[in-house]
Amino acid sequence: MVHTEGHGSWPSPIDAALAAAHDGQPEYVGFVGDEPWWTEPRPTEAGRRALVRRRPDGTEQSVLSAPWNVRSRVIEYGGRPWAGAERAEGPLLVFVNFADQRLYAYEPEAPGAEPRPLTPLSPVGGGLRWADPQLHLDRGEVWCVLEEFTGDGPSDVRRVVAAVPLDGSAAEERDAVRELIGPADADHRFVTGARLSPDGRRAAWIVWDHPRMPWDGTELLLADVAEDGTFGPARTVAGGPEESICQVEWAPDGALLYSGDASGWWNLYRLEAAASPGAAARPLCPREEEFGGPLWKIGLSWFKPLEAGLVAVVHGAGATALGILDPETGEVVDTAGPWTEWASTLAVHGTRVVGVAASPRTAPEVVELDTCTGRTRVIGAAHSDPVDPAYYPEPQIRTFAGPDGRDIHAHIYPPHSPTHSAPDDTLPPYVVWAHGGPTGHAPLVLDLEIAYFTSRGIGVAEVNYGGSTGYGREYRNRLREQWGVVDVEDCAAVALALADEGTADRERLAIRGGSAGGWTSAASLTSTDVYACGTIIYPILDLTGWAEGETHDFESRYLESLVGPLSEVPARYAERSPAEHADRLTVPFLLLQGLDDVICPPAQCERFLERVESEGRRVPHAYIAFEGEGHGFRRADTMVRALEAELSLYAQVFGLNPAGIPTLELSK
């Protein structure tokens, strides 16, 4: 029997604790011998990331117990934190431990073995950091990206490709670490891990420099490798200021494969092994689809070569699929299955391909494809419905018309419950979700945070505003010098369209977002009258402060493309910053912040609040700061409090009556 009750007041089995327990997804899949391994989140274990292996009998086993946390801090967002290899005496694991950022070696099957450090101890948050390890057992080394802080400022840093001895000789002495890139090529600000050719004679890696971000323009470098492993002079074989190369791999026959967006889309290219300098690479499958993505972390992978010459690829426009590409014909055969989103992590072993996939009905899980049979199966982190799936939202893929008729991509999640509905003469409240990045993408997957709201009668609209990835470079470039304009306009256009068509209640619209989405939320509240309230999560609020050194090195000049160079357009920085327009804020808001955040530091929130409160106006608001949390909440108790506070805000502003939710105290 379906009961009639007002929107936002429906009972739901999806509580905040359940949503928090299922937050996050597996990452960084790989093979160690025949076994697939991967990292996965542990929200109830202080938010650590565990390394998990699938044993031959099908069981899953955590390789390292708490408090070991397999996670890198290179460029703060991190990168691939582990590598493993099978040996006669058992597997060898090399991994980065989050707490001290040291590189460790571990033999999980050796009696009494404990992780042993391979690199020296350095100050937490500074000193030495490591990412994207590549084991070379024949050389007795692991090659990594080394990030070395040379001073006290966030921009006092250098990055190179380095070799760390596996015998532990570098654990006490930095000089035992060998830098592989020659002096002439070591002045690039950012590097990815080097990939060694099958014959061991050449290495390829990706570089870029300020003020570019990796989705703006990168260069693919190629160098000969000497007997001692050091690299000779490098030459650029692809990329440039307006061409983004996001991944490079070697084909088994020695050809170089890479994903680049010279066509306006990240497509795959092949450069023959015998190609002369300056030779053009051959596109393997020219399509208006992405076979790559934004390089937010070091070591992401959208494709992997297979031994037979085929290539496993993650591709698509908007949604993504796993396919097998035949480089000779350009044909792609997609994997069968329910999944509509594949993550930027792939591993191959023989005829087996492993990745992470999800759908609107399933959370991210580790999936294996047998390329001989075409059969797929879930092998890890298998989705198991924690509640009746009838409570899950039923999303709609929509395209809206924005200013000047431009397309805006969005996912609409109407309120949905198997047991309750609202009176016929009422319209539901809706919350617009602005994703982070802003060069990012909201995937169409099951998210219990969304279900937390929709199952109670509150709609959610995820907007992939102009600047989002997944729709080609032209769509990404809509945000060039337009951040705070296009994103705000696109979110407002979707919200108002939902109201105009009778889907949402015009008087009960809200906006929420984290990081860059927090910026869009705050900018929307201070520059439009569309929303009745908003939730602002670890945001950017003061552009000038951020550009003048309040953030980390990786994004320290991101605003030059998003807003324009500060030295040339200082007035634009002031005009768009929510912190400069606290007097325009007239609706209630919730501000959530991690106190250990070095990307969007608490100082931004504190200045914003000072200005809000100094105006002498009574704008209801709440500020919750979480100790031990950085950029992106990872602990279950944090996520529970944040979700319940957000729902309480909407309840108070929209006149809802959700049961069992602590009341958020709003300052007035």
C-alpha cells in the first residue's frame, strides 16, 4: 500500500550511516601473477584505503591490516600507490603509506614479514613523496614519480622520474635514489611515471608545465635508456600547448600507443617503433568519443594493450563502456553487461581484463572480462543491495537548453519511494548538485547519498555544466575564463527548466557542491535568486587568495585558464568571488570544511564567514569544521554528520518533516 505524505517527509531505510558505509569505490586495479589486486575505501576504519587481493578460491583478502593506508599524496590528489610482482618465493608488493608517504616493500607470504621502508623518512606533508611505482625486478629497482619539496612554500617543489633500490639502501640515504631523467629534461614541473619499452631500450613519459593543466596541453617525451637505466636526451613526439596527452603505453611489438585530443576528443594513436623523428602517429579509432580523460591523478589508465595486439579501452561520450579495439580495422566490440560507467583504471593479464564499473542500479565493483569468451563476471567489491532496491532512484538522462541555446547535460533523479508518494497538488523540492573539478564529470551510477534524498521525497539534479569532461574539448573549453559564469548559468538553467516544466517546486530549489562544486554553489547564492538555500562543501571562495598562494602547487595557476591571469584581470577575480559579495547573500546556507584541507584551506571559509557576519544582517547559516579531514571527506562519522546536517537545512527551509534527523542549529 502506498501512503500519501508530503515531499521530504517519507520514511526511508537509507540512513546517513548506510550511505557513508558505501561511499567511495575501488581504484588502481592490477595483477600480481594471476591474481587481481586493487585498493578500496574503508570509511569505518578512519577512512583508510586498503589493498585487497582476490585469491584463486575466489575469496577476497586484505593484504595489509589497519592502520596501513595505501595512498599517495603526490600533487595532493595522489596517484597509483602500489605495484606488485609474482616471484618463485612469493609475491612482492611495493606501496606508498599515506601517514608518512614512504615507499615500502612487503612480502605478504613470507613468514613473519612486515613492510620494510625503501625510502627515507621525511616531514609529513613535505620532503619526499612517491607515486606510480613500476617494478623492474631484473634491475633490482622500482621506478616512480618522485615529488621533492625544496622549501617551505607549496610551490617549492620538483618532480622527476626516479629509481629506488629494492634492497632498502635508500631507506636512510636520499642519495641512493637515482634520478633517471637527464638534467636537460628535468626542469618540467609535472611528470608521469615512465613506461619502459618491451626491449628495455626506450622510455616514454608525459610532462607539462605551469600555467597549463594536463587537460589543456601536455607533451609526450621519448628517450633512449642507457645500460645503467638512465635516460638519454628526450624528444617530444606528440602533444603541445593545446593538445592533451593523458596516457602512454607500449604495444607488445614496440609501437607507442597514446591517448591524445588533437582531434578535439581523446582518441587513441599509434606511433610505429621504426618511425623517424617528426613522423605522424596513426589514429586507431577516430570518433567523437573520449578514449581518455582528465589526469587528476598520476597513473590513471583508460586503455591497456593486450598480448595479441588488441587493446582494451574505456570509451564513450557521457557514459562509458569497456571495449576491445582492433587497431588494424578500428573496430571496437563492447563488453556485455549492465554497467554504464567504467572508471579510469584497467589492468590486463594474458586474455583477462580487469576494471571498475557501475550502473544506476549497482555501485562500483571490480569486473573481469575474458577476451577469449567475451564473458564478464564480478570478481571483487561485488554490489550487494543493503536495502530493497525499490528505494533506489530512477535517473533520467536529460539535455537542457542554456543561454544562447547551448546544450547542458544533466542527470535528473526524481523523488522515488515504493511506499510513499506526495499529494497530487504538490511539487517536490529539488537540489542541484554541482560536481567538483571543475574539469570533471558526474557519472550516472548508484550513489546512496543521492538515494538518501530521493527516497525521502527530495529530487536531485546532477549537472554536467559547460567545462565538464566526457563531451570533447569544445565542451570543456566553454569554461575558459568563464568560471563563475557558465557553471552558474548552466546550473540555474537546469533548475529553472525543471520548475518551468512542472517537475520541481520553484520556491524550493537548493544547490550543493564540494570543492569546485562548492565554489559554484557559493557563487550561485551570491549572484542569482534561483535558490532558497545551499550547501557549500570544502569550497573555493576567494579567488585572489587562492591564486596568491593559499592552495597547492598542482592547481596554483589553474585560475589563469578558468578566470584569466590575475595580473591582467584583477577586477574579474574580485567581481566573481563569493567572499567579496557577502552582502548579496540573503538565503540560508550550510558550510562544511575539513581542517586538514591544503587544497581549499579553512582560511577561505573563515574569511567568508567573517564578512557574512560583519554585514550585520541575519542570514541563517551553520559552519561545521571536521578535524582530521582533508579535501574530500573519508571518515564515516564525518559523512554521517554532514549528510544529516544537509537534510536538516532543507527541512527547515522547505518546511519538511524527516523523521530521526538531528536539528541543525542555524546562526541568525
